[in-house]
Amino acid sequence: MKKYQLMAPGPTPVPSEVLLAMARPIIHHRAPEYDALFREVREALKRLVQTREDVLTPACTGTGAMEAAVSNTLSAGDRVIVVNAGAFAQRWLAICKAYGLNVVELEAPHGETVAAARIAEALRANPGVKAVLVQHSESSTGVLHDVRAYAQVTGGTEAILIVDAVSSLGIADLPMDAWGIDVIVSASQKGLMLPPGLSLLALSEKAWGAAKQSKLPKYYLDLAEERKYAQRNEARFTPAVSIMVGLREVLRMIEAEGLVEVFRRHDRLSRATRAGAEALGLTLFPKTTPSPALTAVQVPPGVDADRVVERFATSHNITIDGGRGPTKGKIFRIGHMGYVADFDVISALAALEQVLYELGQPVDFGAGLRAAQKIFSERS
Amino acid sequence: MKKYQLMAPGPTPVPSEVLLAMARPIIHHRAPEYDALFREVREALKRLVQTREDVLTPACTGTGAMEAAVSNTLSAGDRVIVVNAGAFAQRWLAICKAYGLNVVELEAPHGETVAAARIAEALRANPGVKAVLVQHSESSTGVLHDVRAYAQVTGGTEAILIVDAVSSLGIADLPMDAWGIDVIVSASQKGLMLPPGLSLLALSEKAWGAAKQSKLPKYYLDLAEERKYAQRNEARFTPAVSIMVGLREVLRMIEAEGLVEVFRRHDRLSRATRAGAEALGLTLFPKTTPSPALTAVQVPPGVDADRVVERFATSHNITIDGGRGPTKGKIFRIGHMGYVADFDVISALAALEQVLYELGQPVDFGAGLRAAQKIFSERS
């Protein structure tokens, strides 16, 4: 028997308590029971996103919410800046292209980031830019971009800062109001420990102002309409009821653990994973701040990273993920976000030691585990 | 103790077996287990929709799929015909407006339908109409529109027929290919007995041709892209995995019962509900073919239909629904679609007798039940 472990960079494991809560008989979204649930969830989401604004919960996955962030705040021909250093940034580019936006692309090699100063410079060089679109955690490369510094740059301009926080919400600190972020986009299946199918969107006052000017067509994901209903504690359309039921459970779990401790845990899990991989002689892929959501690791010369991913699955029943596009075959990615605890990382590192050995690499068994244990022993 | 019964016109009850299947640990959408699931579901959906075309399963609710049907096949300024005889038709109007379409509205009073001849006439009077948008089952009024006849009209023209089958798929016979329907839009939470959050879309060859001409912006719900991935048995974006797991279960249940028997059951449930209501002296709201998905009933003079709905909930723990807009307070609607059997209708009619009595109406106890029983005894 090999116990199954889902350690991909999303979807992530759903706690059994939450799965069972979602398995209760379906409730009607206009019944009093849903009313109480929606009210509780709406308030808790504001605390999670660290905002006074409404956090909307349309029934779609993260990409739908990314599109909504664009289609609700911009108009065809608008000039925008996209920070492009990975596969999810390319999704911003594709969405902007689909909507006829005029994109200034700030590129960095995968594994690196774009300094806030480059954004400031691009904003000066391109007057009239309406929005800057970025990832917080770029899960294709394992890099965390410094959205706090980006927000300091956009704060003084008319541009809104749109942040894809799909793999950072509930994982890395991202105080929307305190940092001055204008749009936060997230989804259910990463830090929120839920099945995919629900997205989260919050807009600042500045972003709602931009929304008033937006002329792009939208209906299902018309956020101003969505907000009108939410403020009356009503669902505009049939919501993803079962995931909303799960959301109440996970928000209670997160509040019981405490948001600060949740961030500390993810930081600890990621430091332990990185220490373990490095102790095994591997090189981390990020050349800059790594994301606490996942660890991207380069393979030694002569090893195909996709074989590592395959071995994790076939020999050890653990799902991790490989690289995409330019990093395919060169990196593997271990997710440690959401419902993940210290010893899940220990298991993943134990599997990594075995997999390297199976692939004919020299392995000092226990070296990765020892490095992780030292990190875990630091717990105060 | 009052056992809870969900008999609204959607969402509908989810079978326990399906809830528990969805409560199994989450699987990754790029793992072999999902691969097998997706393949099975894709094939079974073709049989359900009675089409050779791919049936796409984007993660959104029915309204998102309605929007996708428009944004993928039409362009701004296109002239379209909307058959408007209820609240869901008004959703077509709102979507068409959001996308700058030029709408010819064929109206009928709520409770009635629009004859196919009127569509033929409107097509002659308005050359160049690109699409006709209709509901199959208009669940705000309980009417079933004759989409078979509509398809005979559009078949000879360049217009595509777009059918909202949200409350008819798996409920009323709707053989897409045989009838020549061009776009079928549906969702998980009605006849498919699942939680809301997954939609279904199928396009005919003619509709895919229209899609090639469409210039409206879309990304998340870009159906041509979605189909490319589906044909490789891959998910384009993270799918609503847990609902897909449930979908496999319900498709197996539907195939075990047999699609023809599923339609017969819904027909029987609806005839029994109507017979029961009429035996209690109530008047049915539809003036034409009633939908087998739900029964809309007028209340006697002096009774507020919303009080009937309220009493169903508070006295009998049964969720039904009221009227919307022009029918608010005048009708109540009992859903009998999806995971509903004969004796669920008996319970609902028993509750109806009690509720009428509680509201001071004269009631011949058992008269509604007797009428329904006679229908059920007809089973061969």
C-alpha cells in the first residue's frame, strides 16, 4: 500500500471534514440556510483578503476570474503593462489579446522577476497606461513577485494593479488594502483547500472607478452587477453551492489556525522543502524570492524532470508536476499549499530521495530529511 | 421530525451515492485517473445529448454557458431573434444587449408559447438573422417550447437555433442531431442531479461554422479552444473536478435507467403533479404544453402564492419556489426533475393539501393524492 498524496501546485488536497460537509444534501441558494452561510462567508472573506471591499465569488475557475478582472475594468485599445516571467503571465497576455488591449510587455526569464523600478519606468515611458497585470506567485516558475513594491509604484498613477493571487491567497501575506492592491483574483483549489470551480475577486475603490469606464462586453461575470446582489446578501445567479458550503468550513479552519500562522506554516514548509532539495545536491529554479506555495527544482544534467514526476506517481503514489514550455523536462514542482503539514513535506522529500536513487543518481539517504527536520525544529 | 425535500425548479436533490463519490479525495486533472473519467464522461454525454458532436463541460453555471453560446457564434451588430415568454428569455435579451446584438423580440405572455410560424415569418421579414435564441423548458412559467418545430424552421435558413436546455436536458426528449438543433446549453444542477457549477455546451457543424465568423471577445469560454483540448481528452483549464466525478456517477445512473425511461418518468411525475393540483381545484399556469421539469400552479383568488411557498418550507420542510416578476405572488412552482421519484410527488401533493388547508382554503383531503395515484397506476 502506498498512501496517495496530492502535492501538485494545485489542485490541492481537500480536508475530509470539508469533503464531508460538501457531501451533505444540497441546499437551495434562496433558502434561509444559504442566507446565513453567505453572510458568514462574505465577512470571513474580507478578513482573508484583508480588505474592506466585497469579495465576490463567481462560479468559475481562476482563469475566468482573470478574464473578469480585465473585462470589467478596461476597454478595447487601452494600454496595459503585463509583467511576464512565466506561463500564467502568458495567460494575462492571451486575455489582453482576446480583448484587443494594447500590451506593454515587461519580460524576465523564467525563474526571475521584474523589479518595481522597471514598472515605474514603463509607466513613465507610456503615459495613459490603465492597468498593470501581474502574478503574485507565478506557479509555473515558483517565484513570488514583489507586488507590494509594484503597488507603491501604481499607487501614484492612474493605473490599477491587477494581481493574480490564485496560488498565493491564504498562502503568502497579501494585505490588499494596506498594500494598495486594486484587483485581487483568486480561486478555490489552492490555498483554500477546496475543489476547483469557485473564484474570488475583490476590487479597490480605484478599480471600481475604472469599472465604471469599462466598455468591454460581459454578462455572467459582470462584477458591478454581482456586487449589487452580494451587498443584499443575495446570489445573482445559481452559485456553486457545494463549494460555498466547503468554503465556510475552510474559512473557519483558517481562522482557527490564524492567518498569521497560516502564512508562517507555508513559509516553513517551503523553507524545509528547499533545504531538503538543496541538501540532496539539487539546484532551486527561482533566482529570486521563491514562492511559499511551491518549490521548483532543477534536475541534475542527464536527468529528465518528467521522469522524476512519473516516478513520484508510479513508485510512490504522489502527484507532483513538471515544467511547462521552456522548462519542460528541466524542472519539477512540488506544491505545499493549503492542507499540507510538516510531515507531508517529509514524505515528499523521502520520495524525492528514493526517486533520485531509482533514476541512478547518487543519494545520501536522509540528507534531505535531516535538512527539513532542522527547519521544523526551529518552531518556537 | 420533518424530512427535508428539495423540490424547487433547481437546484435539485443530489443522490447520496453521488455526494459520496464527490467526497472522495480530489484527483488531479492531469493524472491517469482523470483521463479515464473524462473519456467515459465525454462519450456518455454524447449519448445524453443525442449528438455526434463534442459536449463541452466548462466550469460555470448555466448563465455562463448561455453567454458562451452567444459570444462564440455571433458578432456585434448581428441580428438575432429571441423568443420571449418568460424570465429566462429575458436573460437571453440581457446577454444580447451586453454584446451589442440587434434583437428582434417575439413575445408571448408568460404561460404561453410562440408558434413556429411566427419565427418563420420573422425570419422572412428580417433577412440576415444569424440566430434564434429560445428556451426549451422555460422554468419561470413551466412551459415547454416546441423547439423541434423551431428547428424545422431554422434548418432551411442561415440562422442557427440556440436552445437553453438547462431545465430540459435529461428531462424531456431533445435529440440534438435528429431535430437539427445547433447549440444546446445546459447545466449540472437540474436533470443531471448534481451541484451547480458545471455547464454543458454542444454545437452543430453549422454552429461551429458560425463560430468561425464570430468576432465577439472571449477567452475563458472560448469554445473552439475548449474543443481542441477536449478532442485530445485534455482539460484546457482546471476543470470542476469534483462535479466531473459526480457527473460520471449520474451518467451511469441515467444509462442504467435508460434515457427513454428517464423521459417517461419525468412525464409521469409531471402528469401526476398536474392531475393532483387540478383535483384540488387549482388552475395550472401554462396555457400550452407544460414542461415535464416543473409544474407552475395559479393560486385561488385571495391567496398569496408566496405564502404557499413559505408554508411548504416552514410547516413541511419542503423547498418549492414562487413566481418572478409579473407572476410574483400569483403562482408557485414545484420542481420534479432529476433525482425525483413517484412518491416524492405524493409527498409534495400531501404537503399542498395541508398548506391549502392551513391557509383557510376548502380542501378535500386525499383528492390530490388520489388523482396522482391513478396516474402512477397506469405504469405498464
